[in-house]
Amino acid sequence: MELSLEIRKNLSSEWFLNLQSAICKEFEGYEIEFSKRKKTLPKRFKKKIWSKKNSDEGGGQYFILKNGYVFDQVGVNFSKVQGEFPKNFISKIPGAMNDPYYWASGISVVAHMRNPKIPAIHFNTRFIITSKSWFGGGMDVTPSYKDNKEKFLVHKNLKEICKKNNESYRNYKKWCDKYFYIKHRNEPRGIGGIFFDYLNSNWGKNFKFVRELGICFLSTSREIIYNKISTNWNKNQKNRQYEKRKRYVEFNLLYDRGTKFGLNTGGNADAIFMSLPPLK
């Protein structure tokens, strides 16, 4: 039996909301665990709720944690919004030329680490409806220092989740490498990962893949953090991380489609720009 569009909306948005809660609980748990070891008070997430100017068009909530033992800054954003695309934006969205109305829900996470040897990690998944409907998202990693073992781990886990769901790791990896490329610098943002969009072949199958990618993000992040949280670092290494973060800012402000989508649909600016790293 084919699920109605309303049921698909409810299932997808509830998943994104529950995943947000699970990620915050897991990441805050790291802060509690490692702060206890150092006998310091742990930093905790602060919650902010927002709505569009027309509250009937929805909104969202985001959690942000700053100046922790593990995270310099990590934001976890959930949104569920609807409305009409502005005229200057409809040509960029599939199905919007026929009808400018849209509905969208998703989750995005950006984690910038205190230890410069631990990479920044980004993840997002979303479900969008215009006159068409599709899933999109991905996960990618941006280190300040080269680590081939870590790169292998990330891509091994992503390859396995794609294989398990009969999705093309090869194509999604290529898409990620192309998307997260800083053109004016002629360099990649990081070591890549996977990126996909317009996934609409089979809703149930696609939704399963999206859910399992969320779980993969959690388990992979844990492995990355625990592998390096106890490694020593110095001021020079931290300064190199700050330089790498500048590239992150450049990409997000100039090229990131999620940033542009949020700003063009009346999203909350603080929630959108929570992806930007602290630079000092």
C-alpha cells in the first residue's frame, strides 16, 4: 500500500526530530564523560525554538553547545517549514516552476572540535515536497591534518551503509567531492564522504537509507572522537585548525545550497549560520 503524502510528511519529520534528540544526548554524553575525567563542569546544549514570520508556515528548533571539552561548537538543527518560494528562486528547485508551494523538513549537524587533530564533521538529511518530492543529504568530514586511517574508516562506513541499501557509494562519493569543492581556492573542503539529492525512486526504501545514514553518522562520529580525544595538541596546531576553518566559512557563505535554501525560505538566520565555526 502506498503511503499518502501526509503520512510521509509525518514519518519523515518525526524521524528527523527524534534523531536530533538522540544526537544531542550522545554528544552531551561525551562532554559529561570527558569533563568528569578532568574534574570540570560539563558544557551542555542550549535549546532555541524559532518560527517563520508567518507562524502558520512552521519553524524549528536548534541546539547549540559551545566551549566544551570535546566540541568548540556543535549545532544540531531541526526544521519543518512550508510556504511559497520567491520568484527569483523557483527555477532552482525541481517542481517549483509548476507550483511555488513547498513543504520541507530536515536535520543538519555541524561539529567543530576543540582538539585540532579531530576533524569537523557535517551531516544532514531532508525531505522536500513541491509538485515533486525527494530525499537529500549526506555526510562529510573536514580534517585539519591528514590521517589516512581516519579517511579509510569514514569511507568504509559510508560504503557499507550504501551497499546495505543498494545505493551507489561510488556516485554519491563523486557527487560529494564535486559539491564540497572550493572553486576559488581550487581545493576540496575536506576528505569528502557522500552526498545525494532528488532521491525519489522508492519512498520506503529511500527513507530506510536516510534513517540508517543517521545512525551511521552517530557511530562514525563516536569512533572518530574516541580515537583522538586523548591526543595532545599545541597552539600551532590550533592555529592551523583556525586557518582551515576559514575555508569552511568561505564554502558555506559562497556555495552551500542549504544556506541558500534556508535564507530564501524565511528560515532562522541563527539556525542557518550555526554551521559556521568559531575562528578564535
